Amino acid sequence: MPPVGIDEIRAARRVLEGVSRVTPVVESRALSELCAGPVLLKCENLQRTGSFKIRGGYHRISRLDAAERARGVVAASAGNHAQGVALAAQLLGIHATVFMPERAAIPKVGATRGYGAEVHLVGETIEGSIAAAVEHAERTGAVFVHPFDHADVIAGQGTVGLEIIEQVPEAATVLVCTGGGGLLGGIAAAVKGVRPDVRVVGVQAAGAAAWPASLEAGEPRALERMRTIADGIAVGRPGDVTFAQVSAVVDDIVTVDDDALSRALLLCLERQKMLVEPAGAAAVAALMERPDRFATPAVAVLSGGNIDPLVLLHLIQNGMAAASRYLSLRVRVADLPGALAQLLVLVGSLGANVVDVAHSRVTEALPLGQVEVALAMETRGREHRTAILAALRGAGHAVLDVAAGEGAG
């Protein structure tokens, strides 16, 4: 039996009434067409604090006794859990201290402080912040609120699953982004407590995928390194409690790379008008990568929408490149009057929109009598990109360092 079942989740829902929102479910026409069946999005990016974390954080803190509340709470997070704990503590009148990585997104740090928490920036990764939070708890007596590895947190997150099964009773598959496993384990327990036949799938970032090896080994295994744009699910080791939970109730774990996450974020923004962070787009990325793998109706959980605007700009560009809609390259042309103008006329005649151009005569590898032009342009897709590259080469230009995997000429 898993540590948390549907009874605990139903009890958590009663605690959360009037605190967390019942977030909407909307159909995605683009994903439904791609997957040849209904695909719906559970919009936890529209939850209070911008993610599902208020559910588990509030439920955990609400169950503290008077003595524990008097000592306050402490948490560690890259952003979403920090905001959830900060707001939960504010609502319950409890002092909260939060440790965040030194490079945590400025908007997330500001929002956490805005909810009244005392914030300390410690460590390069979340592991360093967790160590600092645990030390603070031992030194001061504050209660450490773990971001995922506690039964009360899992039960709170599981209320998302109760809403899903009520909003989409005909669901065949539910896809959930996965870091530590609290949201995944909670949703799976709730969904299967009502509909055992529904398939629940966790989605991890390939650059921080601790779950596949851990499940294969039969115990939590730590990653030696992590690298992903999805900081919200970059967890190096499953928790002991969440491992028992996920092992008991989840059907499968799949992974997606950063390019897929960027494409998914872009689709949510363009087609759904939904601002979603990379971690929050993981379930959508899985559907886009393998549209034939998951039975429909499918529900993808958009777990959060908190993202630094500068990071968002970078991810939009990366997503456009991954979708063959953004082309960056270097071209060598003759060092003659009008050569640059001719190149730009050619690009314009092909229907590409140049967004940046740099002209250089001095590089170590540049042959005499040539100049190098760096171009960044918007394109209409893979076929358009291929046509542009063919036209440039056909005009006698040497094309170098093409972004997004195109070969150099």
C-alpha cells in the first residue's frame, strides 16, 4: 500500500477549501489534432502563487500543533515551493524562513518575500539550500517543510487528481511533470482511488531524470549531475516517502529533452495563451514527442507558470529554433561593395525575417577578400529553413554554424 491513499487526499481537500483554487481544465485543439483524440490541460499555472505548491505546503503546515507553529517553519526551494510555503504560513499566521539557491529567479525571490517570508540565498543548487534549511531547523527548532517527501505534502498535492477525475471523468491517461514525485504520487493515488483503469504517467527532464534508474534499482538513486532548463523538476534523488508512493501507484515514467520542453512552452504560449514554465510544460512535451503513445482523452497537468522574463525570452527563441522557426547562421561573402546588401535582398526574397545581423572583416580563420556575416532570422518551419539554406549555398555562399542541427556547407 502507498503511504498516502484517497482517504487522506479527500481529508486534505476539506482542509484546502477556500485556500487553493479549483483550477480550470481546457481542451487543446492543437494537441487534440496531433494526438488524434481529446487532450485537455489542467491549469495549475493559474493556481495561487502560480503553481500547485500551495496545496501541499498549506496542508502540511495546517497540521502542526501549537508548539510547532510557535517555532515557525523553514523551507528550501528554487521558487514554487518557496512561494507556496510563504503564502501558507502567512495565511496561518506563522513565521516562515526560506532558503533559495543563489541564482534563483529574481521574480520568485521577490514574490516569496512579498508573501512575508524571510529569504536567504544559499548554495549553487537546491541541495545546498536544503542543507542550509535543515541546519536552520536543527539550530532553531523551526519545522522543516520538505518540498515533496512527506505524506501531508503528497496528500495536499493529490487534490489536483481529485479535481481532474471530476472535471474529466472519461480520462484515459493523466500526464504529470515529475521532480521529487510528490505531485505525481498524489495525483496517481487520487485518480486510481476513483478510476483504477486510468493510466498515470510521470514526465521527467532527461537532464535530471533520477526516477528511471531508481525504479529499476528498486530504491532511490542519486544522480551524479543534472543539467536542464526545467529547474522546477531538477531533483537529484527521489525521496524515500515519494519513492514508496510512486512505485505503488504510477504506471510509467518517460523523459523529454530541453528542446522538447522549449517547443512545449512555445505551444502553450502561442496556441493556448498560457504562460507556463519549462517544468510545467513537461507533460505537453511528452504528448508532442510521442502523440501515438498515450490513450485519449489525455489530461496534461500544467504545474506552474512562474518564470523569469529574461529566461522566457531565451526559451521562446530556443523553442522557435527547435521548431525550425528560428535560424541562426554565419555566411561568408566577397568583400565587395554591395555584397551584404545582395545577401540581405536574397534572404528577404525567400520570405525570411532578419532579426539580427553582424558584419565582420577580422577573424583568424577568414580568408583574404571575404567577410563574415552572422544572421539571425525568423522562418516558417523546417521546409522553409531547408529552402533558405539551399538558396544561400546555390548562390555560392559558404554557410557555417547553422543552429538547431542543420549541417554546415
